[in-house]
Amino acid sequence: GDDGAARDARERQAQLTKPAGALGALEDVSVQLSAIAGSCPPPVPARPAVAVFAGDHGVHAAGVSPWPQEVTAGMVENFRAGGAAVNVLARACGARVVVVDVGVASPVEPGPDVLVRKVRAGTADLSRGPALTREEALAALLVGAQVAADLVAQGHDLLLTGDMGIGNTTPSACLVAALTGVAARTATGRGTGVDDATFARKVGVVERAVARLAPDADPVAVLAEVGGLEHAALAGFVLGGAAAGVPVLLDGVIAGSAALVAVALAPHAAAYLLAGHRSVEPGHTAALRHLGLRPLVDLDLRLGEGSGAALAVPLVRAAALLLGEMATFDGAGVARKQG
Amino acid sequence: GDDGAARDARERQAQLTKPAGALGALEDVSVQLSAIAGSCPPPVPARPAVAVFAGDHGVHAAGVSPWPQEVTAGMVENFRAGGAAVNVLARACGARVVVVDVGVASPVEPGPDVLVRKVRAGTADLSRGPALTREEALAALLVGAQVAADLVAQGHDLLLTGDMGIGNTTPSACLVAALTGVAARTATGRGTGVDDATFARKVGVVERAVARLAPDADPVAVLAEVGGLEHAALAGFVLGGAAAGVPVLLDGVIAGSAALVAVALAPHAAAYLLAGHRSVEPGHTAALRHLGLRPLVDLDLRLGEGSGAALAVPLVRAAALLLGEMATFDGAGVARKQG
């Protein structure tokens, strides 16, 4: 971040033909984009890319989701064919979609923008023991960081987080509980639609898994014990984006929980984060609060895939465009507020 | 509205490759667009137009705003030159901006997309008596309805409300209080930034003006007594858009208060309304609640001009695109939720 550019952006906001503060949260976004780019006005993100990290979860065997595990691989094919929500929303805002198999249980065929970087074929069941070894967690982190670096090297100037993994709201709830300190019951939600009995089981799984963590567990240890492969990759993706100096637009609770890991590892990365939306999942609100992020879209979505991040791209662009293109009071000859 | 198309849209949402309800409020928007168009999936709005109705307010003399009255005319010139926030946001979403002088105090030069339809050069001071005669209120209503009809005839398929008028949050607060029944103190906000003393004065003005209304005053009588020329035109614009079968995307508190008038005159018009955003102005929340509308953007904007409506255009388009372009479970061969 560049404090000079942020200061310039705040000063320029005050010159624009509008009452002070009248653009609300978009003014803050314009200041953040200026700080990230080190220039005021900031460049308008022209080439966004969504990386959809896909993985499976051993905890599925504990009955935490009503969806069959093969839906993860099925949705990877849907992403490849361009038929999922994130594909539609990415086309609408001109974003590229890259799918990354970081841990799908079944084989995935590589293809254009379908990268196979499988660390293992799904995690172990976190309700019975560690989801991953420390080495696996680190390997998945590095996959994410490398994807971010590659996308930036290919000219992408705004990175969006995406995810797919049946059962992945359970490790997310664990990460949120472990890293923000909220109770398992607060961190856990109903994911893609679970009934009361499944929900109670899910809360129990989260509670017991988090209780296993050593009080001094470092962020990678937390990730290995109760996380997921896509969560690890997303944490690395956030770090890779921040390291490359590019804003990272987060999707929902999976991304939020992964961002908690990233910021625990490198607090400086927080300055590069934008929250695309607020998911219905209660753990997401806890994560956003901990990260100090205000969501741009708040429409009760709970889909994942990067859908909430893709929806927010026009709002991020609008923030940059307003700062760059609006007339100033002096330039337009408009009188100012008195007193 | 077409109930068959709405039913088709709800059924199609259930077939799309996502958990039921996972697209949140966007699913409701897709159903509403289908009902309005009478087809499922609905057409994606391709040619939006913002009509920015400008007028001045005699109540400015009562000291309800810190901004000089000539800013209204100054901003009309800023709109003409393309330098205002609404111009930037309209360019970003491909919307046309049409400015309509329905009551600016000083002369406005007509020009391309600057229509001079002045009913009178600003309202009378509503703190001392009726703002408009009934005939003037009706004339301004008709200006708005005619602009809507003309824009639809010119091929615009989504109408956005815009407004400019120094002092216009005071008549808005009066309309909200009169038409929703909330107290003047609840309906009144700080507009473009007033201090405590000005705020107290503003609440008093609203309280006394609304108290003058006869208990059986019809919506046009309310508009004439405590409204504004742009409020009247916006009410007509809403009715004209609904009559032409086109969705109307509302901006903030000025549009919300005008929509209350429109819906009081023709309750059926409510089915054509979408709320672009929620303004910081407290009266806007009261108006949205009364209208049963959920705002698409909620980012503490309080600018007017149509800025909040323009920001929401990509979200409205996204709702239509998702319903039209997403794959179905059967089509994509993705397994479904069990039980």
C-alpha cells in the first residue's frame, strides 16, 4: 500500500462534484485501490480472473452435507462447459474463469483453464483426525500462490477467489471458529441447505475438531488439522495476489475463512483484500468482522464458486471510475456548500 | 405482470445447477423481470436510460440546506458536460442520461438529452403554504409520464430514476411522512450534510407542513401541498414506465418518496419497481418498507442523481442472465441433493 496515493485519493474525493462522503463505501474502495496501485486515480481493473479451487472433504463421510461427493467433480465439468453461475457472472463482467483441481476425489482431465494441481484426492475426515499433513497444507498453499502469480504475470489486474467442494462449509466453520474465537455454533451455518439434524451434527463436528487444536497452533497447523485443500490454496492465492500487488476480491465464507489464514500468516495482506459480498453463512459475518472488511454485495447469496465476487466487479470498477472521471467543483464551475 | 411467466421462472430456478435459493435476492429479481416481460427467461435489459428530473424548492429560503440554490442549475450543466457521478456510472453500464428541467429556478438551455419541460421556476415555500397548485402537480406528473413513454418508444427497456434539486430531501421527507404514516423525525434525514441546528429546523418544517394536510387528501393533493416538481415528475415517470410494461429501477429517497405517490395512485405499478439501492436517508428505509422493496445496493450512498440506480444495473442484468444462461442439473449431468 502507498500512503501518498491514498492521501491523494481522499483529497481528490473532496474536490469531486458531490457532497463529502456521498459515495459512501465506494469512496473507501477508491482510496484502497489507489493505495494498492500507488497512483491516484487508480487504474480501472480491466482484466479480472476468477480462480475456482476445487477439492473434496473426508468429513463428507460424517454426514455434514445432503449432496453426494461426486457433485464436486460434476461441477468442475460444469465450469469447464461454461454453465455454472460463476461462468455466467464472469462473462457478464469480462472475467476469465480458471478452475484448479487442488484435491478433487476423482480424476479430473486437464484442459484450457482447467489446471490439475491435485495435492491429494480429498482430505482425510477432520471429524476423526487431522484433515491434512502439514506438508500437504503447505503444498496446497503453494499451489494457490503460484496460480495467483501466474495470473498476474498473464496480465490479470484483479484476482477473484472461487471455490467448489461438497462439504467445504464444515472446514470453513472450523477455521472461522479457530481463528476468530467465535463459538462453533456461531461459526457454523446450513451451507447448501441442511436440515436441523444435519446442522446439529455439523456443529458437533466443528466443536470437537476445533477443541483438538493446540492453543499455540500456528496458522498452517490449524489449516492442516481442520481445513481443506481449497481453503489452503485460497489462502496461498490471497498471499500471492497481495505479493504481486494486485487487489484480491473475496467471495463468501470459504474465501473469508481462507483469508483469515492468509492474514494470520501475513497481516500486511489485509490491505489488498476486498469483500465481494456477504454470504448467508453466519461464519462469514464473523470472518468479515475479524478482517475489517465491508461486503459490496449483500443479497443473501450462498452459492460459492466465486459468484459473489464476480457480482461485485462492476462496483469495484465504479469506485475507480468515479474517482478518475468525475468533474471537480472548480473544473465544472459548480458552487459549494456554505459554512 | 404475468403469473405464468413468474411461475415458469420459479420452476426454472429450481432446475439450475445450484442449491435451491442459493442466488438469494437475484432469484426474486429474475422472477419479477419474467413477470414484467411475460417471458421466461426474461430479456436482459440492454438499453437502460436514466431520466434526471431537476427542480428547485421554495423551502430553500427556510434554511433547510447548506448548499446555494444555484447548484441545481450548475449540476444540470455538469450533467450536460458528462462530469457528474451519474454520467460516470451510466457510461459504465451503457445507460443514456436524459436531463429534464421540470422546475429549475433559473433558465436552462435545451440541448441533446437536456429537455426543458419547466412547469414553473421552482416550487413555492412549503413551510409557508402549498408548494404547488393541483394543476402544477398534475402538469409535472404528466411531464414524467411523457418522458417515460418517449424513452420506451425510443427502445429503452429499463428506466432509471434520477433527480437533482437543492433542498429536495425536505419535500421527500414530507411525502414519506404523509404517505407511510411515520413521524417527521423518522422521515427526515441530513440530506447532503446539514448540521444539528439545520436538522432540527428541517424536522420542524416537515412536521408543520404535513400537519396541514387534510386527513382525506388524495395523493395529488399531498404532492401539491408538500412535494416538489421533480417528485411529481418522478411519480409520473414511474406510472409511465409501468404503463409501458418496462421495469423501473429506483434511485434513493427522492425516487422512493415519489414512488409512494405513484403506488398510491395506481397500486398495480408496484410490480414494475426495483429498488436500486438504500440511501443513508432514514426516510428511504421507511419508503422501501412501505413499498415492499429490497434494495440491490446498500453502500451508504446519499448522492441522488440516479447514481444508486445506475450502480444496480449490472445486478439486474446478472439476475436475468443467470436465469437464461445457467445449465440445468439434467443438462449438465450433475447429481442432486439427496433427501
